[in-house]
Amino acid sequence: MSKLEENWSKTLEILGSELNEVQYKTWILPLVPIKVDEKQNILYVESDNNMVISRLNDRYLQLLEGAVNLSFKKPLSVHAVLVEQKKPREKNIKLDANSNNLDEEYYLNPKFSFENFVVGKNSEYAYSVALAVAEAPGKHYNPMFIYGGSGLGKTHLMHAIGHYILKNNKKKKVLYVSAEMFTNELINSINNKNVAQFKRKYRNIDVLLIDDIQFIEGKEATEEEFFHTFETLYNKNKQIVISSDRPPQKLTGLDERLRSRFLWNITADIQAPDFETRVAILKSKAEIENIDLNEDVNQVIYMIAEKIKYNVRELEGAFTRIVSFSGIMHKPINMALAKTTLTDIISASDMKVTIKNIKSVVADHYGITIKDMDSAKRSRNLVVPRQIAMYLCKEMTDNSLPQIGKEFGGRDHTTVLHACKKINNNLFELQDTIDYLTKVISSS
């Protein structure tokens, strides 16, 4: 990997922790660095999508330049240019109106490989299935549907599949795209009266990796076009990999035909990593950056792993910020530097979560009162929120089961234990709600 690519990868990691998943994938990931003009201190980036460049200049340029300055360790302004219609990139081949040529590494991040994906209990099944897909695309697990919360590694696995396939068969046509990008390209093709070109692009490939499929919910024209794209590729035994923030059954705003097809083969979820896996992820990053894992660095890693629990991209981005800041300031990585660099993360996460706060957030979410939650009433509309609140109190506070029970109308600790087991047994159905409430409680 060249120095330019290496620094750009660091830039992407920083931005990945600053933006939400859709913003990052749609407006940042499609950018390709071209060169650095050392005399004028300009980093040139390109995209083949004018909408990406326009949105970048309007909304994200200042944020991008800040991340670039950290990663490249020098003040650089960023100039975004549009790829000429027939101009080949150094590593990318453009699709023109009269050709079926497709960029063989279309938007694939060079750092997202199987080798640097840290596997934990939260992701071992999804990892195993993804590797099997990469080894035999279109043969066994087709389609593959990956789901889980934001920043947990879905995109990493999708890119890893793409890289693995291209490495072992350079003739394969692999396309990674976000659902929003798919939608925008369809809209542009309709406006420019070149829908035929759009269809050729998406229906003459060997592997389609499409991220954040939930974005097309309720967009009838996009759903219809994707349905026919899916049918065409599937009937040709071409591999389809889809990601979402929810399992297919919960994509209720999506056409039933699509939801049923997403369940044709295999679904795999990725959950939030435990503390040990978070530490392993950060130590792996340190090794990639050739950082000595001394006592100070380990202390910083443990601190980050303790503070950031639910988003791997934010976890890695926080560490990258510290490494970049260390290089700019020529200071060693230690707790003092980390606290200076991560003031926003540390101050936000140091707010103590209380039972009272958890009860308030859960009651508000379900439209009930705290008095209802503490009462002896056993109606389902009260039992489920009460059990979820007890479960979250156990997971997010240091209170004992008897202490938690006492705060819920003086209940016994066995009631709390039963509630926690009940929620654990139904996590498949409740995971999205648990994740959402956890984020609200952590930020409130």
C-alpha cells in the first residue's frame, strides 16, 4: 500500500467515527485520492459522481480537511474533481455507455480484508459465512443477508468478500454499492434517459454487494428496480450479499417479494463486541500501525474499550485520532494525550447511568409512566417494558439484583433474574429496541 493510500485509509477511519453510517458510505467512501501537490499543499480526490462532489463541497469539506490534516500530518486543502467519462483511473476502469467493463475494485476499502477482521463471539458466525461465500460465490449461500447495528463490521465483511474474490479470480466483476447510491444512480439514469446503461451495469456482474438495504424502504421505483436486478443475478447464479440494520422480517416497509427473497438462504447477525473483543480489535490496529504495545499504550486501549462499547467504527476511529495526534504533536501515546484528544468521548461516556434514568427512557419509549412500571399490574403492555428496564439496569449499572428489584416497586431479586432471562431468550426479536434504548440512555 502506498503512503497516499495508507494516509487516506486513516482519514476514512477518522471520518467513520464522525459521521453516521449512511453519510460515510454514500458521500465519503466513493472518493478516491489521486495525489498530493506538495508545493501548494493540496490533496486531490476524485469521484465519478457529480452529486458526491457537490454534497462534499456543500457539507463535508471542512470535516474532511480536518481528518486529512490529522492523517497526513500536515495542513492540506482538499480539491474534489469529477472523473472524465472515458478517463481510466490508475486502478479503476470506468463503465461507459457502450461497454460492460466494470471497475474491479469499485469502492472497496483496501484495509477491509478477512485478515484484519478481528473475530469475536459477536461476529464469528457472520465471519464464517462470509468466508464461505467468498470461497465459492454463487454456489452455497446465495443470497447472504448480514444485519446488525451501525459500525459493527457489516461493511468490513462485505468488502472482505469482494477483495477475496478478486484476489482469487481477477476476471470476476465485483460491485460494492450502498442502497442510497443505488437509488441516486437510478434517479440520475431516469433523468438522463439512460436507464438501459444502469440496467447493464447492475445486471452484468458476478458479485453484487449492497449495503444498508433498509434505505430503499418505501421507495417504490427503487424497490421495483432492485427486485428485477436481484431476480436477474440470482437466476444466473451470481452472488448477492445484502446488509441491513435489521433482519429481513423487520423490514416491514419493504415489498414482501423482496423480504421473502432475502430469507431464501442464510441470514447472519453481528452484535456489539464484548470488552475482550474490543481490546483485541484495538491491539490489532496498534500492530498494523507498528505501535509498541507498552504499558501506556495498553492503558489507553483499555480506556477506549471501556468507554466505547457499541460501535467498532467509533472504537477504531478514536484510536486513530490518538495515533494521528501523537504524530503531529511528536508526543508519546499515553493517558494524558488520550484525554486531550478524546475530550468529547470521555466527557460523554463518564456520565453515570442510573436506574432512574433507565426507567425514565424506557417508560417514555413505551408511552407508560414510571408509576405503572413500579406497580403490581401484569398486563403485557407493562410487563415487557418493565423486563427490558430491569435487563438494562443489570447490563448498564453496577447495582446488584436486590438493589434493582427494590427500585421497581420493592420486587424480589428473583423477579429481576427472571426478567433478564426472559429478555435474553428473546434478544433476536428485541435486539433493535435494546440497541436503540441503550444509545438513548448513554447519551441522555
